[in-house]
Amino acid sequence: MISQLTVTEPALLAAATDLVNLVYRESEKGLWVDGAERTSLAEVTALAQAGELAWDERDGQLAGVVRVRRTGGGVGEFGMLAASPSLRGNGVGGGLIRWAESYCRSRGDTTMRLELLVPREWVLESKEFLHSWYSRLGYRVERVGQLEEHYPQLAPLLAGPADYRVYTKPL
């Protein structure tokens, strides 16, 4: 069952933080310097308090999480998508994306957006998988940006040069 995460229950927030960091540590292996984390408990708590997190619960356990926000101008955005590795292939990620799209559409957004970080000089299979998956879901690359130009605070944490692809989809 997918619902918006607005609670501040410490155990759930910690589980969401741990899940995001685990999934990104695996899927972005080699992109970041050793020890870099995707998020922190403080960030996850702030996102939950702002109503920007949704989570999927299965059998009483956290199955997945996604950040959803409205960026203005009729555009919604999702990110920080993470599904429990033990449940991959069971529709957790797709369900969270459909929920995010429905949530933004119901609030008047006409476009959905996401960003995908990719290494500039080598191929990371998990990112190629995500590109194919997002494409099958109707997302198209709108532009490519250099991470250090648009997110300079993250550049020192990179193990090498990286770009981010901005994908959009009409809702």
C-alpha cells in the first residue's frame, strides 16, 4: 500500500534513509567517492515533514520510497526512488512512479520530470537499465547537464565526471 510519508516516526524515517542509501550505494557504485551517502536522516525527516515522500509498505515492512514534489509551471518531479532489493521485479518501483504521476496530475501538473545521474566517461549497467525502463514508461531525455555546473556541492563527492539526464513525460 502506497501512502504519503508525513509521519515522523523515527524507526520508519531511519528505515527509509537506510533503504535509499543501500539502493543508491549498489546502483551508483563507482560514481561516488568511498563513504559518500545519497541522503541523511535529517534530509529524509525534512522531506517527510514537507509531505514530499511516499512509501510502499508490504507485509508490514518498508518496500520502497520515492520523493515527489511539484516544481511549478505545471511540472511535477520524482526522485530518490528506492525499492527493497528483496522485492525487485515485484512492481514496487513502478507502483511508486505511478503513484507520483497520479499525485502530481491530481494537483494540475501536466508534465512529470526526473533526473538520472550517469558517469560521463564509462557505462554503468544499472543506469542503462534505468534509462531503458524510464523510456518504456514514456519518459524521454529532454536535456543533459553537467553535475558540477548545476550541483557544485555534489561535485567533490564524485569519483569522476558525471552528467545528469533530465527526463520528462506528459501526464
